[in-house]
Amino acid sequence: MIDSPDFRSPDFLLGHMRSLMDFFYPACINRADGGYFNEYRDDGFITDRSNQHIVSTTRFIFNFATGAGLLGRPEFVAAATHGVRHLEEVHRDREYGGYFWTLAGREASDARKHAYGHAFVLLAYATALKAGIAGMAAKVEEIWDLLERRFWNAGDRLYADEASRDWTELSPYRGQNANMHMTEAMLAAFEATGETRYLDRAETLAHRICVDLADQAGGAIWEHYRTDWSPDWDYNKDQPDHLFRPYGFLPGHLTEWAKLLMVLERQRPADWILPRAIHLYDTAMARSADFEWGGMHYSYAPDGRLLDRDKYHWVHCETLAAAAALGGRTGQERFWQDYDRLWAYCWRVFIDHQHGGWYRILSPDGQRRSTIKSPAGKTDYHPFGACWEVLRVLRRALLPEPRT
């Protein structure tokens, strides 16, 4: 049995963030093609040296840019700059604009344009701007303009999801996930620039998804929609484990929204935010809690039955951050008790105490589903970001930030 540390300690959180980065860095730096290597075995062995995903590139930039000052690692600025350069030189489509979804070497292997991926591009540039990397203010402005032209629908007050490389075809699919990460990116852009248009957009997206659309789905957040933003209750019904568009309600997205709502409320208080955040959090915990083995199941159907009973690392990370944010905001100990209990579970089964990092997916009873610790897209952005958010909660408890 591994002893549990004090999970509410800033020293623990910072130490855990250092260990996460130590698993990837410096091996992750791809000096042949640029960017970063994307896939790692449990022991850190790189299993794919060619393929790169826009989500991996941008999430690595977020981790490095955030960690540079926070962890006292100035070399991380160079690592983040290395990723930014790759975004501009290789991921960026110089013919049609926007950013490729995936690369093989230095060539596009999937040239479609996804709002989800572009949300992370905005997040990467905003975080790099916070870290003081030159030229990032212009890049934040540039990606905002592209999003306005290519994905934003003023009538819907939401972003579309997917376009062809040349932007001539827009998929009829609409999804909440891209808009959730757009909200995250807009909040980061506001923090980096102070420009209220980013905060305005974050508030609009949050209310549309967490109130307007959630009220069509019994107060929870459905994942998939038709072009008119009516719920598509059958989309990917045979794929409850689809990587980016799984079928069902996802408790992890309910708690991730709860976290984002608390970030929004710090900058733009409104009466609806806290009650909705608590409702989403409580719904997620009630629907997903595994009382036999601990932790949280992945998804459930519209009729309430569990679909994917496996345990996903990101679900637990986002819930840790949400619990801390709600605990800090309300002063209610029940949220901190959830936080401690969930951390203890993750410490026991999700974290590799030998090699570092988090396992990605576990069976209901806590057994690893794969020896691949980090496939494309993971980068341990979720645990790194969760620790960072909890640190912000703890620091505000000591020295509250003024609300604007």
C-alpha cells in the first residue's frame, strides 16, 4: 500500500506537476520533424515517432508554458516556443488557413479543420502569451478572427464543429465538446489579454450549453446535436468509447463544465452560475460513482443506465479540479471530502509510482486496459491542468483575487 500525501498541500501539487513533466521532458522534443513525440509506453518508450496530433501539440505547449514560471523551469519556455514554431510551420495550412488535424512527419495526414483543435490552438497561444513568448498577442488575435469567420454562428451563438480543408463543406454535426473547450480557451485569452470580448464569448457559450441546451436534456449536458442544435439522441450510439465523440452523457464533462463555470464566475459573477455548477457536479457524482471499487464510471445513457463502466483518467482529473473549485467557492466541506477521496483513489490506481504519469483507462476494478500510457492527445494535460487549477483555488483562499 502506497501512503497517501496531503492532497491539499501546494507542495504536493507542485511536486506532482514536476513529476508529470519529468515523464515527458526532454524525450518528447521531436528535433527531426518539429513539435513533440505523441505516443509513449508505460515506461516512457516512444512507440510512434511520426504521427502528430494538433491536440498533442497544443496541450504540450500549454503544459510547458504554464510550467515554466510555476515550476521554476525556464527551459520550458524554449520547449513551448519549439511547439509554437511547429504550429506555425507545419500544422498551419498556408494555402487555405487554419490548422491540420493530424500530421505524418511534416505532411498533413488528416487535413480537416476541427473547431475542437482550433480551440486548443487559441489556448496554446494564450498560455504562451502569459509565459512571455514573443509574438503571441498577434497570434491570439489572428486565431480569434479565423474562428469568427469559419466556425462562429451568430444566430446559434455557438461554434460549428468540422469543416473540409478548403472550408467549402461544413459538417452538419454539432457538438458541445468543441464549445466547452472554446470556453476554456476564451477564459485563458481574457486572462492573457484583458480584452472583454473573450470573456463575453465565454459567458455566452457557457450559458448556451449549461442552461439553454442542458434544459433540453433534463438538466445534464448532452454531447451531440443536429445542425439546428436539437439533440441527436442516436449519434454514435454503437460507439460509447469513441475517442472524441462518445455516445451518452459524460460525467467528466459535467464536472469539467462545473470547473469552467467557477473560473467564469471569478471574472463575471452572475446568479445562475454557482447553482448550475453545483447541479452539474452533483449529477455527475450521483450517476457515475462506483461504490464497489471506487472512482467514477465513464458514461451513462439517456435512461440512466451505465454505458461505459471503465475509469478514464481525465474524468477523475476534471472532477478533482471541480471539487476544489466548488469547495473553495462555497466553503462546504463535502466538496473537499470528495476531493480527498477521489485523489486517494487516483493515487492508488491511476498514477504510475515507478515511471511517472497517469494510466489512461482502467477497468472498473482498476486494471490497466493498455500498456500505452499516453497516446496522441493525452500529454497528461488533464492532471497537470487540474493541479494548476487547485493551486489557484488554494492561493485565492489565502489571498483572494479581486473580481472584475
